[in-house]
Amino acid sequence: MTGRTDTAIRLIHASPEAIHAAFTDPEALMAWLPPDGMSGRALLFEPWEGGRYRIELALEGEGHGKTTERTDIASGRFTEIVPGRRIVQTAEFDSADPAFAGTMIMSWSFKRAPGGTAVTVVAQDVPPGIAAEDHEAGLASSLANLARFVERG
């Protein structure tokens, strides 16, 4: 699959190690990953290279889910984990709609920067059913949530 690539970046006032910890604890991840208007829960979570995950994001407001009317369920594997530096994972949506089919690659990198850590997320092979403007807003929202989560502690 050779789909669209979406990217977002944010300076977060925390160490790469603190940010990495927020990715590898399922309760922490579900506290910040769901974009505004959604909540989440980890159904399966194995945060090591080759480990699997399955998460459910539930819509709290308007919108339509990819899996059901109110939910998005995604699963995949962690293909690379370098503590404090990088996490790469595959993501596939459970959906009957072919517009959400395929495997997306999500790469999260953490680089020390003046005042904290530059967190960059690159989503490759984004399914065509995800509108670019919606994905941009969702990625920015997740990064803002991550900043609030790690900066408070």
C-alpha cells in the first residue's frame, strides 16, 4: 500500500524517558492518546518489539466510528521500540468499510530539544477513509494531550 503520509510535531516540556513511559503503560496511553471527543481502553497491550496491541476508542460526541457507529478498534504490532528515542507500530482498523483497510505505520520519535523533547509522529499509508484535515486535528490533539499528561507530573 502506498497511501498518504501525515506528520505532526510538538515540543513537550518533559524528558524523552517520561514521554516513553507514557507510551508503554496502557493506562497512561489511554489517558492521553484518544483525541478530543473520544475516550479509550486497551484491550490487549504488549509494549515490546514484536508485541501486539488492540485498542478501542469511543466517540463521546458527534461523528461516526470506523468499527461501529460509536467506536474505532485498531490493532497491530510494535515493530521497533528504542527506549526514550523511538516507537514504531503497525495499525489496522477493524472496519467493514474498504476505505479504512490496510496497514498504517505509525512512527513516534523523541528528540531532546531546548526546553524539553520534540515529539514527532509520522503516519504512513494512511487509509483514504481518514480525511487529511481530520487526521491532522487528531494527531495534534493527541500530542496536546500527551503534553498535558507528562508536563503535569
